[in-house]
Amino acid sequence: MSSKLLIVDDDELLNNSLNAVLTRSGYEVASVLKGEEAIQQIVEFQPDIVLLDLYLGSITGLEILQKIRAEKNETPVILITAFSDVNSAVRAIKLGAEDFVLKPLDLEQLEILINKTLNRKNLERRYELLKDELQQKFGPYAIIGKSDKLKKVVHTAERLAHADTTVLVIGESGSGKELIARLIHEKSERSDGPFISINCGAIPKELAESELFGYEKGAFTGAMDKMRQGKFELANRGTILLDEVGELSQELQVKLLRVLETKRFYRLGGSKEVSVDVRIVAATNKNLKEAVEKGAFREDLYYRLNIAQLHVPSLRERVEDVALLANTFLEEFNRKFGKSIKGFTPEAIKAMETYSWPGNVRELKNAIERIALLETDTVVKPEHLTFLSHHPGFNTKKALDGVGLVAVPDHGIKMDEVMREAIIQTLDLTAGNQIQAAKMLGLTRSRLRYRMQQLKIKYEPKKETSEGTRG
């Protein structure tokens, strides 16, 4: 993917010559003759480097540079100046310019400087990515698992990464859809560009358009300071993940379809089209085909998004990955909380593998974080998992022998019975201590007492020789 250069020089002959030479060298080039046009062109063209003449008639290159930096725009700027203006060029570097070249231009020197600047920016971007990944052994965006189902999804994602087409990732909440989207980005030719994720279901309806497409100054109350770029502009030359895309309003679905087809859009309150080069990955936990049949999702947009589809399996579909994930998360939270929990007992692993994990990998990670934060034992035991037992998915039938956890019979069980048994078993573990039992169940003490009264639990601790009384 070619880099984008913007030339700002009022010498028309030099401007045209630079444009021709740099275009032949493989760059995507835009140019303006007036300094006043530079800021707007930077916003619209999104260049990787700006070649800026120091003197442009009514406005100087220094003034333009100051305006660029005032907008918090970090695009590298290379000054073009005469030998007599070297002092001004040095001032420009102090204001944030990358470097300067002298007239008459040595085109070979200029291209070396351009390549050096681009390489530096790429190295900075790579450094930030590596720094994030080194925060933990497996990296924040690693896909962890050894199951055949997960391996198949990863293999397909890696093949689709090189196609630069729209991909629809489907799967339950917490199953890892964003990780698959990141993998597609990192394995694609756009990996040097940004990866921008936006949860379409988490944006208030009245703000959704401005979040996606940005807005111009004065577009609405509160937009008085300056123009703001939306997620699509921020993702230029990279990838944007539209998570929970099925939550978009019909109006925004129309606008998204147009962006998919033209790569252009208007900012809210804007009159000029903005052009972007973005790959779209959409994700959803909804059945979009059913939404189309019900009229809740546009059929044309569905087919435009569904050029390639990936289904991310739920955690209960890849039980063999539970232990690996749990140990990985335990290492992470040991470091975070300064703990030294060494692992899980076989019974604890069995208990986790028999739980249905309705919240998938996200729920498992949250559970391990809770254990690492609250428990003091050197290993994780089944009793440390009893806070999961209030959920009917915590099925330990055939998994444990003699360990007090809820078992779901083949014919099913009523929720009140599950809750009643969970409370009784937790009280067994705490020898009747309601404060500790409430903590293990994730309840307040008053809420626990209310539940006990509601479920008619009159608890008496077990005795050594019998099971005790469970009222």
C-alpha cells in the first residue's frame, strides 16, 4: 500500500515537478498552491508526510505548522526552504517539524529523507504494539487454545486476512470475536495501519453518526470548539471493527452501506465528502439473517457485510481450552495482584470444564480474576468456584466425587432448587458464617438472608457423623 504525500508550495513549476517525480516513485501524491488550503487538505487527504514550503505568500510555513500541531495532528512535516532561511527552519523543527531540505532540491536526498521519516513512524507504531504485547506473556490480544474448532477458525481468518474484503464474524458475547478481527488485521497488508474498534450497541443513538463519521464545528450543541474525526477517519489505511453491528439504526445502516460501496461519507454538519481507505470487519451475536426477515436489518447491507463469514465457537464448544485459558489468566492476575497461586487441583479443572460458561472466555477471565483477588490458598480448589453455583449452567454431574457443588440431573432442575442448594453448600463451606458465604456468592449479607427466608432455609452446620439438618 503506497504512502501518501501532500505538497504545499506556491511555486507551481516546483509543485508540479515534485508531484510528477514522487508519483513515479510509487507515492500517492496530492498538492496545493495556497497555504490556506493546506489544513483542509490534510484533514481530507490524511497524508503520511507533508512537504511544506516555508514561504507561501500571505501565510508562512511556520504558521501552518503551528495550526497543524494545535489540532493535535502529529503528521510528520518536512520544510522546504532556501539556504538564507535556515534559522527559520531550525525554529520550525523546535515547533515540531521533522526536518528540512534546501532549495534547489536534491531529489535523491529528498526521497532518502522521506523514506527515513516513514521508516521511523513505522518503527514507532511497531514499538507501541510490542510494548502492549510484552505487558503479559501471551500478549493482550493473543488467541489462546488448542482445540480443533479454534484452530480451524484461526486458519480461515489468516487466509481471509490477505483478501482485503469485508468479513462478518459471528459468535456469542465474550467468545473472542474482537480477537479474531485483530488477527485478520495483523495478518493483512494493513497491519501497519490503525485497528479501530467501536461497539455499535454501546453508543447512544443520537451520538452514533458523529462517532462513526465525525462532525464539523457547530454541527450540534457542544460541537463548538473544532472539527472532530470519526472512527472511520481514524481507521484510514487500516481496519475498523463494527462490533454488534446489528444494533445500528436503519438510518445508519443506509449510510454504512454507502461507505462500503463508495469509501466516502460526509461528517455530521459537513458539506464536503471525506474519502477513506478502510477495511470493515463486522461482528455480531445476533442472527442477522433472521433480523433481515423481520425487517430490522437491511438485506442489501447484510449481503455486503457477509462476503466472508467466520463463526467463533463458544467456550463450551471447546472444553479442551478451558484449563489452558484458566492457567493463562491465573498467571496474568498473579502478576497483577502480587499473588503466587500455583495452579488448579484436578477437581477444580473438572468443575470448570463442566460449567457451561454462558459468558464464554470473558466470564472465565472474570472468574479467575475474582479468585486471584480474594483467595489466599496456594492452589485453586472446587470450593473457590462456588460463586458460580448460583447459575444452572454449573453442572458438575459425573465430574466430581463427593465435592459439595450443584449437580444438574438429566431431567433438569428448577432455579429455586439450584439457588437453595448453592446457598446451603456455601454455608457448609463456611461453617454457617453468613458474612463469608455472602461474599463467596457475590451477595450482600442482607440479600443472602432475604434469599434464605424466601427459600425457607433454616441452616444448621453439618456434624462430623452425619449430614446435619437442612431445613
